Amino acid sequence: MTEYIYLFFAIMFGSFVQGVTGFGVVLVSLPLLSFVFDIKLLIPLICLTALIINGILSFQLRKNLDGKRFLIMLGASVFGLPLGVYALKTFSEAVLTLGLGILILLFTAYMRFTPRPTKELHLAWGGMAGFIGGILGGSIGANGPPIIMYLTLQPWNRDKIKSTMVTYFLFASVFNSASHAVSGLITMDVLKAFTIAVPATLLGIGAGVFCYKRINDTIYRKLASLLVFFLGLAMVVKTLV
């Protein structure tokens, strides 16, 4: 029972962060929950939870979507996804957890030292980000890092960045969950945990959106980077100790 209380608050916290930043339920809730649950239960669970969060956020921000870049990223992800699902079924929990922790640390270091963008990146980089995101999504449930890197390098306002990001995550979550279902990864244990995750998600996303409307771009970027860094560090330490 205690572990499901922990699950509730970890999902709520991750949903809150995603409500503020546009990402978070994977990069925040997954590391927190990996201390208690098997990662092969968590990956399909988090993907199902992400469907709810990204559906709400993409609807709210739909007028700010960059449709061309969204479609390029999504199309490329489809080709990377099967490779990721294969990795999830092949490699051990320790390898996947360590890989996610290192990925998070690299991502936050990149975000910390990259200057504010002044020129849009070529569309081909969107395709590359989507392909790598598909591999990561199918294996560790974390499409986010390459997509977030690509979009935050665009000289856009935060509404356009967040809208394009969460709309991509919405459709990527659909593909990820469908692949997990076909592969037999969505078990009764996953569905049981999901019933607990749903109310936590709704509470967290509501609070996150409320705060998002009351912060500026500088706080928006710094808060997300700081939280994700410490959680990535914790995952690496947990695996190596």
C-alpha cells in the first residue's frame, strides 16, 4: 500500500512539472519511481499517464503549434520506435536505468551552457531529433531529451515551444503505448497502477498550468533544468552504488 501512495505523489509531482515546463512526467516521475518499482512496469505506466497530460496541454496550446516541425519529428519517431521496444525487451533494468540517468545529466548540462537561440534550425535536425526520440521512447519511455533540445534551440516564445513539444509527446505516447500493448508489456499490474496515477495526474497538471501562467521565461528554463539534473544524478548513483 505504501508504494502506491509514493506512486501517487511521484506522478503528481511529475505532472506538476510538466504543467509548468511542457515536460516532466517522464524525466521526473520515472527516476523517482525507479527507486521502488521495476522499470519494465514503469515505462508502459508512464506512457499511459503521458497520454492524459499531453492531451490536456496540447488542447490548451493548440493555436501555437508549429505543424510542419511537429509532423517531421513525429514521422521520424515511427522509424526509431521499434528499435527502442527491442532494447526494452533485451537489456536489463540496471542498464536502462543507468542509461536514462546519464542521458538526463547530459541533457541538463547541454541546456545549462547553450546560449539563447537567434536563428531557426533546419528541418532536418527535427527529423534526427524525432528518430532518436523514437528509440528512447520505445526503450526507456523518454522521447523528451532530443525533442526538447531541438525545440528550445528555436528562437520562439515559450507558448510555441511548449505547444509543439506537448503535441509531439501526445502522439508519441500513443505510438509508444500501442507498441507496448502489442509487445505484451501492458499487464494487469500496469493497469492497476494506472488507476492510481490518473487522479494524481489531473491534480498535478492543474497546479502546474496555474503556475505556468505566473512565471517568466527565465524561471521557466532554470526550474526545469535544475529539477531534472538532480533526479538524473540520483539515478546514476543508485545504479552504480
